[in-house]
Amino acid sequence: MRQDRQRRRDTPAADPGQPASATPRGPETPLGRNRDFNLLWTGDAVSSLGTQISAIAYPLLILAATGSAAKAGIVGGAVLIGTLLTLLPAGVVADRYPRKRIMVISSLVQMIVVGTVVPAVATHHVFIAHLATVGLIQGAAVAFYVGANRGSVRRIVPTTQLRTAQARIQGREQASSLIGPPIGGTLFGLAKFLPFAFDAISFGAIAVAAALLRTPLDPDRDPDEIREPIRRSITKGSRYLLADPYLRTVVTWAAAINFISAGMLLMVIVLARSRGATSLEIGALLSINAACGLAGAFGAPRMIKLAGGRNLALTTSWLLPSCAVGIAFVPSIWLIGALGGLTTFTVMPVSILLLSRATQITPDELQAQTGNALRLFATSLSWVGPPGFGVLSDMIGTRRAILTAAGLYAITAAWLQANRSLRDVDEQAVSPQTGPEQTSEAQPAAEQAAQAAPEQAS
């Protein structure tokens, strides 16, 4: 069994788009002229921007209404809970039922539930239970949309262009993170309901974009697999993930960092607010963080080459608690932004490195299932972060809550320092598009993603 797993690791993934004996096709349409990809990318860009705009508006709204840091994290926690509860079964559903229909319906559901927040805010009838319910339903809809969207991109984009497409998608998300928070802060300052109205409209935009797609999005059906109970299907990726030492290390590290970072984000907002920062200034702080993420993606290949993947991962892990301590004590909100941006700058190439290696060693037939399981486990504790640190802040103060986060970061760094599973992380990734007969080295996915991100942000 161990030899078979090693053999699967060392064998390049087969091209899922066509059989090995397929004859070469004519010239492929450039990705920039791929109608369906650009339509879906644009719709997702509008939706992603709306999500970033409302993400900063929810805690600002609850802080203004209640003054409680603990309650400010409820909506974000509810979205994560809804996603975590439905992520794995939603992925199976997306492989068995029409993906276009799933994307349209899930987008319309989000448009309706977020739309209910607009009149509530406009008429000053804001209730925590209502906002938490919106977050829970929205999180469940996200899980279905993500599953259908991931498979749809694979059908829309030729296999040889998948890496470029994924890089552009990553750039889109980073760009939304960059410009969304200041727009959200500005809209919230003008009228508290405007960020939520924009978010609701953005979900309508992606629903229309998905409905206009022409390419058949559904996979070829295997009757035996369709009859297989969902309960059995959703455990395949999880079993593979938990049986592999490297993947276990990646998912454990990611789960810990995501949990602490989710709480730290709320603490930074609360700390900046307590020091007199306006909504616009808080949005600018988050944009600085996103800009540093873009810079980290751009510099990832050089940083990994100069420092080595394992050394970079360990350095970043120890930098996180150091910067958290600095955030707790620096007097200026802009120094808070600088320290947070420094950690994001170094975390980005580490994330690219670890996930690229995870993709390399995962068999093609388990890519989607293992990817969903990885996302599930990596975010499994994130929903606890905002409300947990919010309660801690109310009990012992924001500065001590941040110092607690620094301690947790340090424990994670010490664990990673002692872990031996990262010893192979510096191995050159093998491109899925590189066949056995090809002799040229494939460019690592991390490098292509990092090079594409700045282009999308500009």
C-alpha cells in the first residue's frame, strides 16, 4: 500500500480532458478570447467584489448597533459554519446534477438572503438572529456554488490552459480583497445599507453570467458512481488526505493559521476602532494587507528559490507571533497595517508552495475530492476565531487577546519546526501537462500564479 502511494506520487497526472490516445487538436483559442471563461470570470469578479464590500460592513454594522466585539464576529462565523456543514456533500451534488443550474440557483439564493439585510438596515431594525441566519444560508449556498464552479472551469478551459486560468482567478480574488474593503468602508459611511445592496446585486450578476454559459459543464456520467451513496463518496478524499503525512501537515498548519488569523482580523478592526480609526481608514488597512499579498505572490518564486521552501515556511511561522506582539503595542494604526502586511507578504508564497506540492502528489482521480476535503479541514476552525477572540476581547481586553493569538502562533511554529514532513517540500513540482516523453522541466504552478496576480491587480 505504501509502495503504491509512492508510485502514484511520482507519476505525473494524466490529462483529464482527453484520453491518452487522442489525436492532437487544432490551435486552441487564447484564454483572453474564451467567451465562457471570460463571462464566468467577470461575473465572479463582480460577486467577489460584493462579498469583500459586505465582509467589512457586517462587523462595522454590529459594532455600531451593539458595541460588542463578540457579536461582531457572529456573521462571519455563521457563513463559515454553513460552508463547512455542506462543503463535501455539495461537491458530490455538483458532480451529479447540472452545474449551471446549481450555480444559478445558489447565486439567486444569496441575492435574496443578502437583499433582506437592506431594508432591515435602512429601517433600523437590525437583529443579530436575522444576520446570523443570513450568514448561515449564504455559507451553505457558497459551498454548492464553489463545487459547481470548480468543475465548470475545468470543462470550459482547455487542459493546457488550466494553470493560466487558475492564476487569473487567484489574481481576481486578490484584486477584490485589495479594492473591496475601502469601497465597503466608504459606502458604509455614506449609508449603512449600501454595502449590502451592492452585494445582493453582485449575486444577481453572477447568476446571469452563469445562465448565459454555452459550454456543456457536466462531466461524463458513470452509472455505477451515480448509484453510489453520497455518504460513501464524500469520504474518499478525506481518507486519502488523512493517510498522507505531508497532506496532514499542510492541513493542520493551515487550520491553525486560519483559526488564529480569523480572530486576529477582528481584533485589528476592534483595536483600530478603539484608537479612533474611521470606516474608510479601516478599509485602507485591509487593502494594505491585500496589496502585500499581491506582492508576496509576485515575489514567491524568487523568495522560495533564495530561502528554500522549508526555511521560508519556518521563518514565516515564527514571524507571525513576532508581528502579533508588535500589533498589540505599536501606537499607530498604520504601523498595525504594516506589521499585518508583512506577515501576509510572507504567508502568500508559503501557501502557494504548500498547495502546489499537495496538488503534485495527489492522484488526478482524487484531485476534486481531496481538494474539497483540504478546504474543509483547513477552514474547520476558522468559524471559531472571530466569536472566540471577540469574547476573549470583551473579557480581558483587546491587547491581551492579541497576545493570546501570538502565543498560539508560537505554539504552531514550534510544532512545525519539529515536524519532518516538510523535508520534500523543495522538490520541483511536475506539471500535470508534462508527459513521460517530454524532457523539458515544467514551470511550477506557484511561479505562474505569482506572475499572473500582479497583472490582474493592475
